[in-house]
Amino acid sequence: MCGIVGYSSLKTNAVDVLLQGLATLEYRGYDSSGIAVFDNDQLNIIKSKGKVSLLKEKVLKHHLHASNGIAHTRWATHGEPNEINAHPHHQGSVTLVHNGIIENYHELSLQLMQEGYQFHTQTDSEVACACIDAAYQQTKDPLAALQAAQTQLKGSYAFAILFDEYPEDVYAMRFDSPLILAQDDTASYLASDIPALLPYTKQYVVLEQHEIAHLHKAAIHLYDAHGNEKEPSFQTTTMDVQAIQKNGYAHFMLKEIHEEPQAIKDTLHAFIHDGIHSNLERPFDYARYEQIMIVACGSAYYAGMIAKELIESEARMHVQVEVASEFRYRNPLLDERTLVILISQSGETADTLAALKLAKEKKIDTLAVVNVIGSSLAREAAFVAYTMAKAEIAVATTKAYAAQVALLSCLALKFALLHGNMTKTRKEQIITQLHQLPDLLEEMLEKDDWSESAHRLADHEHIFFIGRGLDHALCMEGSLKLKEISYIHSEAYAAGELKHGTISLIEQGTPVIAIANEAALFDKTISNIREVKARGAQVILICRQDFHVHKELFDHLITTPPLDRMVQTILTVLPLQMIAYQTALLRGCEIDKPRNLAKSVTVE
Ligand code: F6R
């Protein structure tokens, strides 16, 4: 959610580095962008509505020679996405870019207007800029000004800041929105996320809550909230530069779907060999918990729905699953025998982090299932299990979701072995099948079972997904994927629920994607398919090769290899992702950066 880049160097290549960084971070927001650099001590701010490529065209016309600056790609929260509201903002001697939301911006703006500040944009960020400037004018000391401003600003922020009188320096501070720092022999860098730094270094420092960073050429100085200098502590990322390149694929989404077999292999390997990491002094103990509360957003929530069904049915434990934005404002019933599982690809989703905070306040054990190593969720949860999907650039999640489902299925298996009554034979069969999964996924990717489905869907505006049990949870994800990248409206229904109202929308030719992989529910789902077929629906049926369905009940059939239900969903998600991808392709959509969306939702 908004991408920030900052750079201070001995060389005069700031414009190139900043634009390159923005292009890499564009998945975080792309409705407008901007850059601020000093050329011969002269501040230049250039902004543009739309994609970073438009900003680049504009900036390059100015032939700037700058050794430091800041840049931003925006996902609008306050104020419409236009050039005026684009960052950087400037007030007095201060220029800044911001990721987050300043909650008390209205009160602050009234106070600052009384002091003579005028606001030209509709953003909370411009108010933060004035707030820092007001503090700076008292002392002319950037560090003191930032410390003072932190006591006034409420909400979440990651700022990169320039002061007119310090044209060789870049400052940064953050609270509840991520920022990382790095350096090499000639420069220091700051960014919202690791991919922007990969062309220069693999070593980075996480800026902690309320810390302030001062970048001066190749040096980084770090201060805690009280102004005490502290040593930066460097970490090394395992991500490599290949992750931020398409490597011959037309889109990152397609590349990432093709990386699914590896992501699942690595996730299973890490879970089986390293288990669950502990941030406490005690190890994770499966036997300690009687009930589970799963909290997440979007696709991660749908992965949680699969986990709920598997843990509840196979381990016979109470499991609830809830969206984080609801959970965080309720007063949920949790006790010391509850484990709260938070699922997140980015590990920075604001609502999921707030849910974690709530569980911690209630002194409940938390387990983060997270993809980004060292992310806020991974650092703050009591226990962490990493999905090993590596960097995911396309805004719509694919391989990270599949890795979440794989990891949660293993977790369900662990609980099932402890509390359930699974036979040794079934356990061994599941483990064998988990190991076979990457090859089975590769085989599925080699076939093209999805083009026909995509052609059937591309001209429609309303589509239904139906399924029961685990298949219903998968339908939720399939429907979300299709909506977000193809802009076709779709609804996912528990197959038996459609006749309670929504079936009235089925007419001649309405596409219905039905999943019928749940053996115990197969006949029931087939009855529901009959109901929609009788009303004229064209049915795309996804089901196991060994299930036999009368030809008259479907218009197109996609089969999956037959697996135990603990493993089947991990495989069945692939056709859903490919159908969404191909359909969006036929409709000419902007697949990697769908409208109105951003990869990491770090605001509420
Ligand atoms: C959909 C998608 C989103 C995310 C959701 C949670 O394709 O990517 O629905 O799943 O915003 O994000 P994380 O997993 O980063 O917490």
C-alpha cells in the first residue's frame, strides 16, 4: 500500500535509482507517483497521475543530476488519485512521502492553519508534512523535529523526508507501516519492501516502530524514539533478483502460478524439517490447544476456511475463522486453551496486525502463517510458520495462497494425528501424496484445460461458483481471483444454498463453475448441478478423474488427479487461478495491477 523509495549517494544517479525502485514497488499502489530530488541544492518535485512509466517520461525531460531524493507510488486513501494529491508534499522547509493514515489529520490541520499553514491537497500526508515543518522551524534540527512530530501524529506512517537546508540527507521514520534501510559502498537506501533493494544489496535493516533514520551518502544513522543513536542490525534476504523479473512470462501472475510446484515443495520441506519457530522461550506445543481461531483477510481468509474445515473434521477441534477487520473490533471469546492463527502473505496487513495485537493483549497464544520473513507479523506473533513461496509481485495472490493451503493442511494433519482418529495407513497415504504434489502440479500446468473455460466466461458479466465443504472454500477463492483481475462479477455459493434465493439469477447460458471433489458430498453437489442445469446454466465442472458424471450435466469438464481430501484442495486451486488468468487475458485486463487494488494493505 504505497511504495516509498529514498536514496542518498556519492554519485549523481538518484533519479535512475528512485525511478527503478518505484517501478519495482509499483505493486504496492499505482494511481499516481512522484519524486523529489535536489539538483545543485535546488529542490525539484515532479508528480504524475497514473503509472510510474508516465512519471518517468516526465522526469527524464528535466535532465536532473541529483545524488539524493525520495519517491512514492500511491494507493489513495485520503483524496482522489490525481496529480495534486500525489506525493511528495512540501510545506515550509520539509518535503515528504508517506505510506499510512494520519488519523488526527483534521485536528492537526485546524491547529496548523491557525499557525499560518495553508493546505493545497486533500491528503492527510500534507498535514503531516506541515506538522514536521512546524516542529522543525522551532529548532532547525531535523532529528529533534521528527521526535517532536512523533508525539503529535496519530495513526500509521512510514515517511521519507527531505529538509531544504540539508540537501545531502534523507530522513525516515515509521510507526505501523513498514520501512527498510540498506547501504553499499557508495550509497544508502530506504524502501517499503525488499524487492526495491535487490539490484544493490541483499543486506537490509528493518526500521523499528518510532525509530528515526538519517541517510547521508553511504552512511546510515539510526535513532530510537528518544534520540539515542543505535547500531543498525543487518539481516540478509534469501530473495534474489529473479523474483522481480518476469523471466519470459507475459505476466508476473503467470510466472507465479508456474512457481507453485516449487513454492509448495519448499513450504512442505520447511514445515516438515524446521517445524514452527518460536519467538518465546517455550516451543510450540500442539497438545496445549483445545480451540482455534483463524484470522485473516481476502485470499488468506479463504485459506483459513479450508484449514477450519480440515482441522474441525479431521482433528475434531473447535475452529472458527474470521475476517481480521471484524475480529479486531469485537470482543471475541478466547481462553488460554485457544490458539489464534493469523494468516498473511505480506505479514504487514494492518487489520491482521491489529487482530494479532488484540490476541496478545488478551494473553492468547498466536501463530503467524506468513510468507515474508522478518515481516511485522512474523516478528510480533508468539510462533511463526513460514510459507516458502518467495516474493510474489502480481497483486492477485496465487503461489502464496497455494503455499498457505499446503502449510495449513500439514498443520491440520498434525492436529488430526494428535486429537483425531486417523489410521496409520491413511496418514502414510497423505504424506506420500503431499510429496507427489509438486509433480502433479507440473503435469497439470503442461495441459491447457483452461482456455475453453476462459472463452466460455470472457463475454459474461455474472458468473457463479458452487461447491460444498472444502470445495465451497475453494469456490470463494476462485471467485475472488476472477473478480479482481477480470472485473467479471461472480459469486461463490455453498451449492445447497443457491436455491434459497440466488438461483433466480440463473438463466439461459449463465456460467456456473462447479467443484465436486468432496467424495462424501459428491451426490449432493451433483443434485445442485442438476438444479442449475435445468435452468439453462452452462456448467464448467471441476472434479476428480475417478468421479463419473453424466455428460449432459456439464458443458466443459476439468479433471484433477484423485487425492485424499487433506491434499486435494492444494491441487484444485490451480485450475481456478488459470481460469481467472486466461479470462482476464481475453478481456484485455491489466492482470498484474488490477484497478483500485494494491498488494499489501497496510492501512485499515
Ligand atoms: C487477493 C489478495 C488479497 C490478500 C489480502 C491479504 O488476491 O491478494 O485478498 O489475500 O489482502 O493480504 P495478506 O495475505 O498480505 O495479509
